[in-house]
Amino acid sequence: MESRMSARSLTLALGGWRTREPAYEALADGIRLLCLDNRIAPRTALPAERELATALRISRSTVSMAYQSLRDSGHISSLRGSGSVTLPLGRREVARVLGTDGTIDLQQASPPAWPGLAGHMAEVAADAATLASRSGYDVLGRAELREAIAELFRARGLPTESRQIMITAGAQSAIHLLASVLVGRGDRVAIETPTYPHAADALRRAGGRLVGIPVAAESGWDLERVAESFARTRPSLAYLMPDFQNPTGRSMSAYERETIMTAAQRSGTLLAIDETTADLDIDRGSQDRGFQATDESLVVRVGSLGKTVWGGLRVGWIRTDHDLIDRLVQERPAYDLGTPEFEQAVATGLIPRLPEIARHRGEFLREGRDALVSALAERLPEWRVPSVDGGVALWVELNAP
């Protein structure tokens, strides 16, 4: 059992659950929906029947019948004296049908390349002789690129040395490497639900036991669950995406950031902050990204150019303290021997232009967001479409499992 959900939290998450009769099936449908979109993570202990009945102001028999329906459909298991726990849902098979021309793959939130990229790549390629003179093996990364990224952090008010930066082959590579170093078999790892699925896979493969932190597109992070789960399970690591979270598009408020930082410091939890979507601002404006700890070893940050510039430019980075960088340098050769030189050279020239690139990306995303919101309002007015001010996705609620 990895996490507990209070009757109050479940009541808030259910919202207007009573959409049909009988009531127990409507309640079961509401809980199924929360499980399907990962707002209730697998292996979460649900509130006792009596507690939930009191919170929802319904009879205990209604809750009992709803739980039985959930057991019958394979969503929960119950053991006398231990309560009811949600079960992992079976993975859907990968589609076997190839898309035809004009088909949109909704599994990939990948904007097209920044228009100036091709020209910049051609300029870098013209200096191929210089690139080819390098060894090509550098697990830490090109010094000029690490310094350029360190300057980005310094501009945000985070004093950073280039020695605190490791260049990786994209954000996913960074997450895999961090998981291999920071997560041992059986370690508890806090993770948002729903979240970026490949990050969850990396943490599971490293042996982590995931503890869910619910995130809702309209209400944000469940801070009550954060405080409870951090205090009770003391996760060794928490993976978070606080800006334009994937897939909800939600951004943490300053209060949410402070509350989670405080909970992590109390439980000794290292925070892995994924900033790959943080520059995808449409109309939020500048904001302090927070999570500044007095102890640098408590926060590690991951970034990349994948969403801002192009998904095919596999360049990411890790910012952390010197000790963890040393551990990553020791571990990395088991996975790869460094990031390709050409991609690093391309990225080195792009980093100083990120403000310009981010503005262009924001204008592009604004057009797409506004067109999608308008089309949904016209054609599917019964769907609940959240308001987002950045990112690449909308987390639309259908009010049905």
C-alpha cells in the first residue's frame, strides 16, 4: 500500500458525481474515472465505507455497493481489516493500424521545429572539421554548452557553476540516469498523477514504488495528499513538473511550490524538478519557478530543448550539486558515452537565443490552443475544458469513464 486518500480528498475529486441512477453505480463510475486518468494512483487506499458515506452524505450501503461494483470490474481489491485498495489497470495494446495521411497522433505532443533551426544547423555543419577534431567521448558534456546553461540559471537568480551541469541526450535520458543513481529497489518515489508516462516507467524500472500525488487541471495539486504521503512514506525522491504540467497544463502557484518544498525538507525527499515545459508560456508571463533550497543537494533540475526548439534535437541537461554530478559521471558510461557532438554544437548556439525562440513558440501554441478551445466549445459543449496559459496539452474531462 503506497498512499491513502481521505474521504474529504475523494469527495473533492469526485465533484458532481451523481449523474445517474442508481447512485451506487454513479459513485463507482466516478471512482473508475479517477483511476483511469490517474488522479487516483494504483495501490491507493480508499477511505473506509463509513467515512466516505459521511463525507458524501449518503448511506453506507450505497458506498458498500459501489465498492462491490469496483471489485467486480477489477478496479479495487478489499481485505477485511485492511480496507480497499486500487489496482493497477492493464496496459492497452499499442495500436497495430498505421495512420493514414492527415492522421494526428495524439500520443505525441510534439510541436514542429523552430523555423530558424534548419539554417542554424547548416551553419554548424559548415564547421564539421572542428567538430570532428574532438574525441566525441565526454560524459559530462561540452564546456561551452554547460557554461551557457549555467548562465541561464544565474539569470534566474540561481548561482550556478558549469561544473553543476551535465549534458544528456534529452530529458528522458536525464530521467533514466537520475533514476538509476537515486532510486534503489523498493524505494518509495512520489510522482504526480497523471504524469509523463515515460518518467513513471523509468522510475519503476529502477525499482521504485510509486506514491501518487493527484493533480487536477482545474484545482491543481492535492496538498493534503502531499503532506500526508511525504510524512508517512518518506519518499527518497519526488518527480514533479511544476510549470505547464504534462498532461494537465496546470502550473503550481507560489503557495503550492512553498508547501511542497517544506514537505520535502521535512521528509528528507530529494525533488527532481522537470522544467522541459517551463518555457512554453502563452500568456502567463514571467514567474519565479521557486524550489530554491538552502541545501543544494535537495533539488535537482532537468531541462531540454525538445519542446522549445524541436523534438528531434536530443539535448537535455541536469543541474545539481557537485557530489551528485560526480555520481552521475561514474554511472553514465553504463548507459551511453556522452551526447553527440553535433547536437551539442547546435544547442550551444541556440541557448543565447532561447528568449526569442520561446516567444515564437508561445505565439504558435496560442493559435493552436485558441483554435482547439473554440472547436471544442462549438462541437462538444458538454466536455469540461480547462483554462491553460501555456504548455502543449489540454486535459479535457468527459464526465464519463
